[in-house]
Amino acid sequence: MTKQLKSDLMLLLVVLFWGISYVLMDLSLAEMDPFNLNAFRFCGAFFIAVIISFPKLKTVNRTTIKYSFYIGVSLIFVYIGATYGVLYTSLSNAGFLCALSVVFTPIFGFVFKGTVPGKKLITVVLMCVLGIGLLTLNNELKPALGDILCLICAVAYAFDLLITETAVAKEEVNAYQLGVFQLGFAGIGNLILAFLVETPTFPQSPKVWASSIFLAIFCTGIAFIVQAVAQQYTSAAHVGVIFTLEPVIAGIAAFAFAGEILLPRAYLGAIILVVSLLIMETNINEKLIYIKEKYKRLVK
């Protein structure tokens, strides 16, 4: 198994957690305000990570801290968009719009880094846009406040992926430390905003406690640390394509736990997303050449 494939499998686990997170955020927001919830998630994840892996964090350098700060700031905007977006639009619309980072990532990569996307990536991105649209859009989609906020989330997350890609490419940056300290900066930022515009509080019911803890440990702590480590072996645009499976899982979770029913065309969208991921993960030209050569040997 190649490092690329291992990193992609790790990122698929991240996608699973994030797909579930929309329902859990919706549930937690019944008792906690958005900045309050995000502060709980990120601060909780950071403190748990520090307790578990303190020896690995003692040697952190300035470069890792600098990029952790940049990513932490971008995550604040990601979760302003995602959390408030869930409040003001449907879970399906939120899943679609937040996943549009797959489109913004290669565009910003070209604008800011001069990375020209290949033909296969362009094809896959177009398939992803079509698939996500069929999966989650409905006739009632309007440019409402929640939709705009979810678009901000997608733009901010595209920057997050590109900054992370730049950071982990540097020898002096430790990917694990980067994953942990970005949680701390995002948590502090959200906590400050919570005290400025909200009244911070802890969850009140066992159900929301369970949801918030799951969000903190799995959807935040494990997810962002795994992303930082896995992104050493793949590109930001590649990560963005893998993350298009997030609305598939979000749609399933919304149906199972929130009663949202998918339209028939949504199943076609899910199939297109899976096919697009397989195209990205498989080098078709190499496979065809291999099959052709094997056929020639058999004929001889």
C-alpha cells in the first residue's frame, strides 16, 4: 500500500466524521451558541491532544507555530460559515455548499501558487460539482444568509488546505504538531468571540453533552490532526476531491437521524461522486497499458 493510498484512507475517515458532524452541530446548537460550541470543540480537542501527546509537542519551533496560527485563523472562518450556515439553511444545502471547497481549492492553487490543474483533475472537479448538486440541491435553494455563510466556509477551507499543503512541505514543520496547535489557535479565537458576542455555557442535557464531546474528539481533534499528517503525501486539490464524499455521508446522516429524505436524483449524484473518486484514485492510462501488455503476452 503506497503512502498516497494510506493518506487517502486516513482522509476518508476524516470525511466520515465530518459528514456526521452536521447532524451533531444541529443538535448541539439547540443549547449552545455557535462560537460557544466551536470554542468547546477546539479547546476541548486541543487540551485532550496536549495531555495525550505532550512529549511530542515540547520541541515545537516557530515555523510550526506560525503556520498553526494561519491555519487556526482560517478555521475560525470555516466554522463561522459552517455553524451559522447550519442554523439558517437546511442540512442538505449546508452539505453541498460547504463541500464546494473542492472547486475553490484548485482555483486558488492556480491563482496563488501557479499550480496548473491537470485534465483529469478538471474532469473530476466538474463531476464532483454535478454529483454534489444532484445529491443535495432542491428547487427551493435560494441565496439566503445561511447559503452565503456556507460559501464563506468553503472558501476559507480551500485556503486552509493550501496553507496546510505549504506548511507540511517544509522540513522544519512537524505535521503532528501543526495539527495540534492549529486546534489551540482556533479554540482561543472562538472563545474570545464567544465572550464578546455570546454568553458562554456548557451543554445542559446528556444528549448534547454526548454530541459536543464527539464533535470535539472525533470531528475536530482526530480529524484535523489526521488531515495535517496525511496531507504530507498528497496535494490540496486531491484532498478537496476526496472531501466531496462528505455530503454523501451528511445526506445519509441527515436521513437517518434528522428525517431528511433524499430525492431520487440524489442517488445518481452519490454514484457520480463515488465514480469521480475512483477516477482520481486510479491511474487509468497505466492500467490500460498494463492490460494491453498482458494481453500481448497471452497472445504470443
